[in-house]
Amino acid sequence: MTRPAVSLVMLVALVCTLINSMVSACPFCAAVSQTFTEEIDSMDAVVIGELVKLPPKAKPDEDVANREAPKATFKIVQIVKGDTYLKGMETIQTIYFGDGKLGKPFLIMGVDPPKMMWSTPLQITARARKYVPQLLALPKEGPKRLEFFQNHLEDEDEMLARDAYDEFAKAPYQDVVALKVKMDHERIIDWIQDQDIPASRRRLYLTMLGVCGMEQDLSMLEGMLKSEDRKAKAGLDAMIGCYLTLRGSEGMPLIEDLFLKNDKAEYADTYAAIMALRFHGSETDVIPRKRILKGLRHMLDRPQLADLVIPDLARWKDWESMPRLVQLFKEADDKSSWVRVPVINYLRACPEPEAEKYITELKKIDPDAVKRANTFFPFGGAGGGSKPAKS
């Protein structure tokens, strides 16, 4: 993907990120799949069954292509949901291609009663057999709900560990904050230091450390931030967010020196720092907005990446940067030309009278940039402005 294409993608991603960060526990995380609770809510019936009969094997001379799909028989041992549809039923027959052992537990879901269509059975462990029925009794939201899932983060049953992570990834951030007194600080530290844990989960644990962390954790975080080992820096956006949560404004110089001012910093690392500052600008009051803007302005000295922060400057009404942005537009070359559309959108969002004058001036330099700004971002893009540039 070319750099201009990446730039446009980033602008769109920024809008999505900001929307998600308002409802997500971890703006640096993404849920892997539907949670068990979401699946159960979408079904009419859910049961735990034991495999009692495997499908008959195909005969050597049988036409396999025209053979009816093989069905196994499962004994219902627990109705999790939908008991009104299952009265008198003791067994279920459903398509099954596995070779599971008789007596093993399976999770089976069904829709469209009375002739229920059953899903492909999912073999579960004894831990999951206990876990799934408990989900229906949990509060729909809040720290009490997360307290249950916290006990299954990094569960020995990988399926439960994934489900617990997804529940946190989809929960409101304030619910995670409210869980603070129940968090196991030492266990979270262990998970963060375990480089075998996936980066997605590490991001969650760094977010949690930002809630329950202590001053003594700062040296560990600083060591990881300065490390040249990519594994040590996995989940860097959340790591920076955590560090700044615990360190506050005093932590900004380190982040600026490592990732914002430093034109040798890798693109991914710089973008991670920007994501962390967006989190703090949108979700916390740990660092004053003016201090965050001061940090973001360093990106204006790196024209090839300046477009990454211009929407933030507009959204947070940093109109002091207008002259510098106009200068960037005028000085843009083949390596930084994509900065021009964000600059126009910034000016469209700006209420200052000089903004329209600048748009008129800049249109003479690059009329196509003004046209693209109106076409792709008719309402001012991420900056939130609503006035079109005069054509």
C-alpha cells in the first residue's frame, strides 16, 4: 500500500478508533470473536450434551457424495437456555464430523423451534462445562461482571481465556476502572512480562496496569519503552498509555524524545505514541489537553507523518497551529503531498476568519486538494467542521 493510501486509511481508522474508544475497555485492543454470551443471546436453545453415539461410518461401496450428512446422538445433561422448547427431550441428533470419545461433553446451540436446527457441537472441557451455565446469571455490565471474567484471564482452558479477554475488550472503560480494588497487581505484572502472551492480551493487561499500577512499576515500563527488542515492546500503544497514566505530564518528554521528535523512530512506534495520546486526550484527564497538543505538534516537524495528527489538532481546537499547517501545505512535495487534504479539513473546521482566507489562497496552489477534501470528507472529516471549502 502506498503512503498516500495509508494516509487515507489512517484518517478513516482514526474516526473508527475514536468511536470505539468511547465504548471499549481497551482502545488498544480488539475482540477476537463473538463471546459465549453473545452467541447464547442469539440462540433459542443451548444445551450441554454428552456424546452417546457416533454417526455410522460409510460403507466401502456407498456413494459418499449423495450420502446424508452424518449425525451423532447426544444425551442432554444440562439445559442452559430454552427449557420450554426442550420439554421431554432426552437426546439430540445433529451433524457431527468429529471422532470424539463417547461420554465427552459438548456445547450445542439451536435456533428456530419447534423444529430446532442445531449447530455443530463444540467439544468442551470440564472447566467450560462449569463456566458456560454461569454466564446467564452475571450482570449485563459493570465491574461485578468483569470480576468473574478476570478469574479466567489466561485460563488453562484457552477457549475460556479468549472469551474472558473478549469480554474485557468489549466492556466500557469505566467498568474496568471500577474494578481497580479487585485487580491482582502482581499477576498483571507477570502477564505483561511474559513475552509468550499474545500482544492483544498484553495490551489489555497494560491498560489494567494503568488502573491499578504503582510508582514502582515505572522503571519496568521505561525499560520496555527504551528496549530495541520488538517482543519487549509488543503492545507499545497500550504500554505508552499505561506509562503516561502512571507518570502523568512528567512522562511526556520521554515519549516525545523516543517517538515524536525522533525522525529515526519506526513508523509503527510513532503511530503507537499518537494512539496513546489520543486515548489520554479522549478518555482521561491525567494529562492536560494543552500538554498533549504540545506533544502532537512535534509531528508537524516531520512533514511526511504530519497528516496523522492534523485531525486531532482540529478536533481539539488547536487553532494556534494554523500558520504552521498553512506553511506545511505550501512546502509539501512528492513525499508529503498527502498532508494537504487534512490541512484543508483543519481550516474548514476552524471558526477563525483567517481560515477561509487561507483556503482561498491555498486553492490557487492545489485546487485538486480542496476538491478532494470536499469529496471525501464532505462534513469536514475527523476535524468535525461542517463548512465546505469554496469552489
